[in-house]
Amino acid sequence: MHAQDPSQAPTSDTSLLAAIDLGSNSFHIMVSQLFAGELKPLDVLSEKVQLAAGLDADDCLTEEAMSRGLECLSRFAQRISELPRQSIRVVGTNALRQARNSAEFIERAQALLGTPVEVIAGREEARLIYLGVAHTLADDTGRRLVIDIGGGSTECIIGERFEPKVCESLHMGCVSYTDQFFADGRITAEAIQAARTAALRELLSIRRNYRRLGWNSSVGASGTVKAARQACLSLGFSSEQITREALNRLCQYLIEQGDVDSLSIDGIKPERQAVLPAGVAILSAIFESLNVEQMSFSEGALREGVLYDMAGRLRHEDVRERTISALTRRYHVDRKQATRVEATALIALAQVKDSWQLEASNYHEMLSWAARSHEIGLAVAHSQFHKHSAYLLQHSDLPGFTHLEQQLLAFLVRGHRRKFPKEEYRQLPEKQRQPYRYLCLLLRLSVIMHRSRSKARLPAFTLKVDGQKLELSFPNGWLNHHPLTRADLEQEATYLRSIDFKLKIS
């Protein structure tokens, strides 16, 4: 079955939506119903997979770790088997960002689930976590600090209502720190302090800015904070929130127990207790570095954020639109020129989408965003600016975009002029190559037709395609009055012959 792109949103406002979060410690799935703009959770499953613990010395996932993950996903696959593929979104986090062989796991996971697996950047993960927390709390307490300690990374966000202001993802997590500081299972004062010191060093990069911004309340999300809060409640160290004093007492309690096998805290499963000392050490460092006095807990986190992000796309509130608009402002793009190129590219797409099987909405969106951002590299240098544009698109933090979407967008922009980028083309996932080669050709033709940057409207043109044959027709005599366009199109025909496409101009 050909997997659809997750950006193709379902059309009904009573749709079932599913989010699967492939975390470094746990895999989660949530199925919800969207009704009148609100999400009603119907089913939640969670399994400890500890993918991050399966990274070997070369940062490759072991076969054992991949098998654990795939066994879990086989169960998730049964739960979503009746859902439309476009109603499901699967996101991978730090372990899959770090693993050098993540492509192998992703390919096998996609075959099981029948839908794409998206590896999201750390700051994008932080944005989605904040979205999940904000919608779950649905209060208006002013500015809030949100902390999510995962298996391989920790996300720190400051935001107001539903808008994150600053997002950071730090390289510290309960699984990675367990391997580093508590591998033998022993809990000593020295191990706790070593883990806290390492976390404090990580926090130095955000400490000053976060303290300067400030917040009215602090909230923790996901399993580590939930377990720390449960431990504080069960042991009588606090009554509701996690306080700094309660956290200090919890650290001392863990040291007194001496070994993870000796831990037995009501309400905390053994597999969570195994990574509790590392998680508590990280949380303690956060309290100290950011001067947090107390922290509440939110049930909402990444998977809820993914669902609300999908729901926003249903209501045409796609954060990716805002991201592209902000990008063009930041790099002072000539918006009128970009709009002209975009309009022509989309007219061309409308004429060929049936023949080239480009009917899906995500192709329209990606071509539109590529047209609007293809000149951002001019802010770096005019020479080779298409390469600068592609670099910025691929390596910037673009809220709402996955790593794959940034790669595809960068490819379109990289290929919009001069020689077709064969090397970048070969790096695309196999299923994406043909459609994105077609989209790239449409962008190239549109850029050529607007090279003069004239405000005058283009005449009605006709683009017909038959496989790798293209025929571009203009009204009689128009090309004779526009010799530069004719010359550019003839040069384009030469470029396209090198990739076995034939362009006919009339």
C-alpha cells in the first residue's frame, strides 16, 4: 500500500485522529475524536521500549532494541488498522534523531503501520509538547515554564496561553543518564551529584535567558516528572506539587535505598523505578539552575500536542504557514516576486496533477512553500544563492516541519535553477523521488517565466505532460516578443535532457 503523507488532513470535523509518539524511553499511542474543534480521547496505550538504551557505542540501534520497538508497533498497528492513513501521525524523537541507522528502523516501522514515520527536531518536539500541555491545562495563568524530561532529551519551553515563546531541547534524559551514571544499578551520593553536575552544565546554555524572561507557573509533563511527583506524594514529602524541599528529600531517600532493585514506591512501576534516580537528578538540576520553587504536573504532552497540531491543520491553522511567512520576512524576500512565481507554479501544477499523480494536498503545499522561499539565499550571497536557500531550509529550526519535509523543501529550492541536483535527488526517500522531481520541474519553469521580475501578467499558457515529455505552449507570437524567456526555456530543455526529460516549447 502506498503510504499517504500525514499532512493530508481528513475532511470531516468529527474525524478520529491518532498520534503515535516513538519516544526514547516509551512508545505511546492516543486515539481521539475531533468534534467541533475539541479533542475527546478514546484510547491511550503506552509501552516501555527504551529505544535509547539500545544505542551501541557507534550510535546505532541494536537489532534487539529495534525488535522491541517493532513488537510494540505491531500492537499499535492493530489499533489503527481501521483508521484512514491520513488521520494518523507518527513522530520519532531523540533516539531516532541520534541513531545512525534510524532509516532502517523507520522503514520497517512504516511497513508495519502503513503510514510515514516523521523524525522531528528537538525544538519542534518542544513546540508540540507545549501545545499538548497548554491545551490540556486550558487555563490563563500568564507565562508558564514547561519541562519534559524524556529518555534521551529534555525539552524546556516558556510560553503564554497556546503560544510558545522560547523552545529548547537539551541532550539529557533519564535513559541516557541511567546508562552513564547508574549503569550498575547502585544509587550513591556521588552518582546523583555527577548526574546533577552534568545536567547543570547542559542547562548553562539556557539559564540566563530563561531566568530573564521569567514565568508565573511551572509545569512538568511526561513520565519522569509524573514518577517524581508520585514518589513525593507516596513518601509523604509533598501533598500536591513537587517542591524543591520535596525533591531534595527524594534525592536523599534514593541514596539511602542504595540500589534500584531495592526501590518499592507505591504507584511507580519497576521499569520506571529503574530510571528514576537519573530523572530525579535531572529534575533537581533544573530546579536549581532555573530557580524553580515548585512544579505542577500536566497529563498532556507530545502526543496530545501532535493531535492538536493535526486538528489545527484541519481548521487551516497550519503553523508551517506562519513559519514560511516569518522566514521570508527574516531574509527580506521580494514577496511580490515570490507570489508571482508561486501563482504560476500552482497553475502549472493544476494542469499536470492528474497526469503526474500529484493530486494530494501536500504536493500543492510544498510547491507553494518552495516558491515563496526559493530566494531566501539572496540574503547570504547572489552567487549560488539557490544552494544557500536550500541550506537554510534544511538546517534551520522550522516550527511545524519534520526533518523529511525540510529535506524535500530544500531539494525543491536547490533544484530550481541551473543543473538538476542529481546527488540531492538520490538522497531523497525512494517513494518521494518521482513526485518531487516533477514538482521541481514545475518550480523551474515558473522561475524562468518570471525571470524579468515584471509586474505584467503572464499570458495564459498550457502545459501538457506525458511521462517525461513536457509541452509548454504560449499564445501565438508571445515568445517572439520575449526573446529572453525563449532563450531561457531553450537552455532549460538542455538541462532537462541530462535527466532524460524532453521539453518542447511553442
